[in-house]
Amino acid sequence: MAGGLTRHRHLGRKSSHRQALLRNLVTSLVKDEAIHTTWPKAKEAQRVAEKLITLAKRDNESSRRRAMGILYTPHDLMPKLFGELRERYAERPGGYTRVLRTQPKDTYSQAPSAILELVDGPKDIRFKMTAAAVARDRKLGKGSTEMTERNMEKVTRFRKDGKDDFETMVQRISKLNLVRSTEKGPSTTA
């Protein structure tokens, strides 16, 4: 029966290999807070990562044991998972991860590529891109667009001290752009 319903992507692997692959991806995600992989792998790893963070938010003995069964290096990552990440996502009802499509990593295979990241963390790409857009708009002396305003609200909503962190990031990007523009020197085009 072609095209039938499936519970998950098989990723061209048998179940034990697929489970090991997803555990490895999620372990790397908790450790580094962002990973670059193929899009189907990122979408499947996202499902496991969301469940893992939900277990961390429960914080009881059975959830700790289940989390230890998912992570490859639980002795290193359990304090981060049940400490920093649990506190970061305590008020957030879900949506702890984000998958962003990117250009293919490998020129040979041209497989669809993606970045899987934890939201509201230090490597949150949308946070940095929105701050860069606001810094650019301020430099040009115009107001932010409706989409930028909506993104500002999204990236600061659940982040602790979100507005202050966002303003700090905008100031840092403005200074960085100012330094880059002075390094280039005056334009000599005629």
C-alpha cells in the first residue's frame, strides 16, 4: 500500500540505527543548542527533543530515568537539561525547538539541509536576525515594519528579560556595523 500513513520517517535505516541516530542528534542538540543536519533528520529529532524537554519540565524520578535513556551522555547533560533548560522553558507551553531550512550542506548529494535549534537560547538565529533588522531600521532613521514588530514580540515573549536582552543585542549590532563601516573607509567610486 503505497503512500499509507506512517508514524515517523524511516530515514532509510532499520529501527535500531534510526533510534541511535535520533538519540545522537538530540544529545548534540542539548549539548550545543543548535545542530546542522538534513531536513528530514531535523524534523524527526525535533519530535524527540520536544518530548525530552517536556520530561525535564515534569522533573520527577520517572521523567529523569526516561531522559537518561534518551541522552548518550546523561551524566554530563542531565544538570543542563533539568537545570538551565528546565528554567528557560518553565513558562513556555511548547515549541522549544525551531527548524530552519538552509542551503544544502553537501554539493554532491544536494540533500535538503536544516538547522535545528533551541529557541530563546544564546544561539537563537531569529533573535539575532530581528535585532539586526531593527538596528538597520534605526540607522536608516525609519520605523520598523509590521513583520519586524511581530517578530520582536515573538522573540521576547517567553525570554527572561527579553526586552532588555533584545535592546542590548540591537546596540551590539549597531556598534559592530559602525566599526565595519569605518574600517572600509570613504568610498572612491566615481
